[in-house]
Amino acid sequence: MLKKRWLFICIFILIFNIVWLIIYNHPASIVTPFIIIKNFIFASVTSVGKIFITISGGFEVNIHSPVNTTYNFNIGDSYLLSLNVSSNRQISDWQYTLEDLRHNKIVYDRILFIPNITIDVVRWSNKLTVYANDTYNFQGNNSVIFYVNVPNSAPVMQIGEGTHICEGKYFLYVFNVTDVDENSVSPSLSSYNPFFVSNQNSINLTFSNFEIFSGVLQKKDIGVYYENVSVDDGQYADNRMFNISVLAINNIPVVENIGVQTIWVSGENNLFYKQLSVQDTEDGNQNSGNLTFNISISGRQIFNISRNATMLFSPTSGDLGIYNIIICASDLGASYPNLTECGQDERNLSSCINFSLTITDANRAPQILSYYPLNLGLNINSTDYLNFNATYYDPDLTIPDLYWYVDDVLKNYVSGSNSAWFNWSFGCGVSGNHTIRAVATDGNLSTFIQWNLSINLVSCPQQPTPFVGGEGGGKAPCKPKPGCENWQTCQNTKRSSISISKEDFEFIEASCSLNMYDERFCGFQIRKCYDLNYCNITGNRSEEIRVCYYTEEPNCNDGITNCHDGACEILADCGGSCKPCPTCSDKIKNQNEDGTDCGGPCPVKCPVEKPLVQKPFMLMYILIGLILLILLVIIIIRISRIIKYKREISSFWR
């Protein structure tokens, strides 16, 4: 019996220690459920048969912590503050609501708690509201606004080591930047043109996408580019090396179209003489001797093509008829490295055109059989979308070509068909009288139909967006893709050798006044920007000129972020032509870091060895628990031996 008591005592002490440790480390998580249970029980009891009436005047809710002040934390810390409250009433339960004032959202809403616990708050402005219910179910509340300050940390860039792109294509590479301080981050490259960098879009307040991009890459752009990609928030920076390999390809020859042709057996226009115009990026033109030509004529081969793409032929009466002709130009091929990466091999490439040749002794002009719209005089708005159609025929059975002109400017060409559609919109900002004409020709004689348009002006909301039409449907409005080079050295506004417009001069002077620069230090910078989509739309002038702080001899020791020696600094006196800016990825302990690339302004905290004992008396309770566990095991073994012994004695006397 005594041993069973000792066993019970040991088990009780062990359970008591475990429960005490849990409560010691997590008081809120243990007590809150009991508060909820108590409220439920008392609410159930008091809601039946009784009404309690009490005057609630003088209900006080006092918030002792946090208070209306600024709390400073280190980068990477958890934002924990003590929640200490009191009241002049007997309180049955406490609740709190925490609002993030910077982002205008509720973080925690009506959370049950007990006084003197620790709560999580948020960075920047907080509003804490505490609610208290007394034992008679009356409620009081109070609020406090406080600020959590954390030092600025460096932006962090996520980008690969590099990639490749084939000649003749656009380059586009997207990388990510995280800035936990929600700062505006600026990107830059170590060199510009053909590659540029810009902000693509923001995913949220701390995470953004940036892009490195180019226009269509040409033969002159072939090579490997070692770009130092940087981002900065004005105080700290991050950078990575990013390699771009532009791979050469073999460009296909470009053959100029000839169009439908007609010649006579006798008299004038009885000689067919054409030299095919061909351009090849690698092998030159039709006169280079590097290209070969092949001609195929339906029916019979009435003439050939020379090595320089010339055709000369005078027909006879036996040659009357219509001939379909195909001419192909082939280059020498290429042996560039990594051709397979671009889907090519070393074999030559060919490009072909086809046209029809009519040989006649009584040529007749084509005819336009029908057209749409039937009304040849239209009054329309400039933004209306117009559809035109023409159906045409040649009495000599030649298939005519059709040319579409807008105000006498060729916009589209159709071959090998007897009917064609044309779509067009003049776009906003256009008015007055205009024409659209369809011309059908057999290469000798032609006919046309013309629509005379009276255009009503529709004003542009911002700037004109041209609309380009063509057979089968118009294209979407052209969207400019600006790519800008680095800023040039800062020029003094009064003494610059670079001339700027009156509007730009007034803008710079106003900006200098706003920044409190007097005329000695009032300067401007310019840079070149290109529309890589070739939209032919005037760009934003502010992208090409800006105000700057002028100094006579900008250098790497003047304490100013400026441009000199053909490059721009990223931060003051670092980056560009100066030493690299310190970052949280350079494997160097700098910029007041606690360790290499951690702590200080780096968003990553340095690893800390956690001691085995973090709270007082923890080691003592662990030792007591272990001793009790050992004693429990010993007692269980002793009891099992006694039970076994009693069974053996009982068996013996039987």
C-alpha cells in the first residue's frame, strides 16, 4: 500500500511540473480558454430568470503599456510589446483590437487576453483599443496610438546568373526585388544599349518585378555582355553580375517583290527586263556574287536568270499566254557557334517570290466588278473603324495585283487574288478631307476606285495613338516601349554648352528653386531614350532631362551621387566608375553589418547560438523531472519484482 502511495505522489509531481512549465512559457494560450468557458457558463446562468441593473458611471480602462510613444526595434526583430492594463471595476474578461494605421487595416479584432501578456504589433503606426467587461456585463474601452520604428534595410534582388538570346529577337528577362521598408527602388545597369532596365510592375508594397529588355537585336549586337545589375532605395543597394550572350544566326535573304507583269509580242513594251533586288545580312546583295538564284516558270522555261539576278526576254508570237514564275535566292549558309540554340544548322537558307507574266498582242485593262461601301462620299468621325472591299477581274485572265492607298500613300498590297479587304481608322486628332483608293493593275494597264472622306475631328484624351490598318483587320494601337541610356554628367544651367528649350530651362529653374539650389549649383542632366516599338509617338520629356546638384569636378570623393567618367554612381561615391557599393550579398562584412552579409542594414539576421537555459529555474525543473522519472522507473521495477515473487511463493505452496 505504501509503495502505491509513493507511485501516486511521483506521478502527481511529474504532471505538476509539466503543467507549470507550459503555463510559465505560454500563459495566454492556457488562460484564455478558461476565460471563454467562464463567460459561457455565467452568460448561460445570468440569461435565465434574473436581470442585473447597475449604474456604469466611472468605468475606467487604463492602458499602462504600450503608451503613446515610439518603440525602436532592430531589423529582423519580432515586434513584441507588453500589454498591461487595469480598471477600477472587477473585470470578467479583457479584449483588444490592433489596427495598422499605415495600411488602414485591422490586424487583430477583439482578441481575448489576460493583463500583463506580450502581444505582436506591426511596423509603423499602431492603434490599440482595449475593451473590458465587468461582472455585470457593462463594458468600457480605451485606445492608444504608438509607433514602431525599424531602421531602413537594404533591398534584396533575386536574379539568375545569365542567359542567352538569338539575333533577330527581342530580349526580355524579369527579375524580382524585395524591399521590406516599402521604399521606391531604382534599377540600373553598368552599360546601356542594346539592353535597358525598368520597373515592370509591383506585386505588393514590398515585392516588385523589374525587367531587362532590348529592341530587335541585330548583327552588330552579337557578343557577351557582362552587366552589373543594381537596385537601390537611395540609402542602400544590392547588385549582381548578369551575363547576356547574343548568339549569331544566319539571316534569310530578303527578296523584293516584283508584282504582276505584262508585255506585248510586238511594238512598245515588248521587252521583259528585270533585276531582282535581294539583301542578305551576311552575304550582301544580288551583285555580291555570294547568292545563287533559281527560276521556275509554269508551262516551259522561256528565259533564265543570271548570277546577278537579271532577267532579259523578248517574246515572239509563239510565247503568247500567262506564266506563273517562282524565283528563289539562296545564301552561302553559316558556321556560327551555337546555331542549334537558335534552331538552325550550317545549311544555306532560301527565300522565294512568285509573280505572273502575261504575254499578249491585245492587252486590256483590269476591271473592278464590285466594291464596298457603295457610297463613294462618306462623312465619318476620325476614330471610326472603316471596312473596304474590292472585287476585280482581268479580261486577259491575268490575276491583277491590288494596291491600297490612303491619301496617295501605299498602305497595303494584295497579290494572287480577285478580291481584297482593307481596314483602316484615322485615329483621334485627324480632320478634313481624305481619300482611300484601290488600284488594280496587270503590270501594264490599271484601273481604280476611290472613296472621298470628310473626317470629323475627335480629340485625343492625352496624346495621339496611331492606328495602322491592313488586309484582314487592323492592328492594335501602338504602345511605346521606352529604353533610356544612363544620365550624362551634370551641366550648370547658366553656363552649359548644351542648349535646351525654353520650356526645359524654366522647368529646371523651378526644380532647383524647389530643392533650394542657388544658381551656382543648379544643374541639369540629359540622356537618350528610344522607342523600341517604333511607334513614332512623342515620348515623355521628363524621361530625358532632370535637375541635378552641380559641382565643378564630380568625383568619387565629393559625397554626392552624380555621374562622371562615362557612368553614374549608384549611391554617393560608389557604383558606376567608383568602387562597388557595399551590399548584403558581396561576402564582405561592411556597412555596419553584425556579420558577413547579415545584421545591420541587411534584412537577414545573423545566426545566434541559443543557450540551453533561457529562463530562470528551467534547468532545475528539468533536473527534478529527470530524477522523478528515474525514481518512477525504479519503483515500477521493484513493484514488478515483488508481484513476481508473491506469485512464485503462492505457486510453491500449492
